[in-house]
Amino acid sequence: MKIMLVGSWERTTLQEVGSRFADGEHAVPPDSCTLITRWHDPSSKLFWLVVDTPDSKIIQEWTSRWTDIIDWQTFSVLDDQEVGEMLKNLLQH
């Protein structure tokens, strides 16, 4: 299952986010997940991650470790091949 996370650090500072990230303890998703990509826009205080996870609860637990300084939105996402398969199945019925 692929999940896109949109994070906003509007209510904190670059120093606090940078310090926590540099600490490394929760900088990346747990080992059971694969970080596919991560983008940052420091001027807007937004960042995006796409992770592959065997269970969305793993990501929910991981993001909860950041909710004191980060606001999260999470989306279950599909790639082109997965959407194509889904559409094929839908159109056959």
C-alpha cells in the first residue's frame, strides 16, 4: 500500500524541525516501510513523502510521533498500473 503524506510545519521553526530530523530517531519511516521519495518546499513550510507500507497503522503510529510540531494529511495512492487494473476491472462489469 502506497501512502502520500503531506506535512506542514507552520506552527514551529526550522530550528525545531531540523533538530528533530537531525536527531534521526524518527526521521524516516520504520524499517518495515519503504520511503519511495520525499520533497521539500522550505519557503512554504510544506513537505511530501510517498511510502510503501504493509499496514497503514505503521505510518499512523510514526506520524503521531511528530504531531506536536507537524500537521499531517495522508492519502492512499495508486500508480498508473494500479489505476489501469482497477479501471479495467470496473469497465468489465
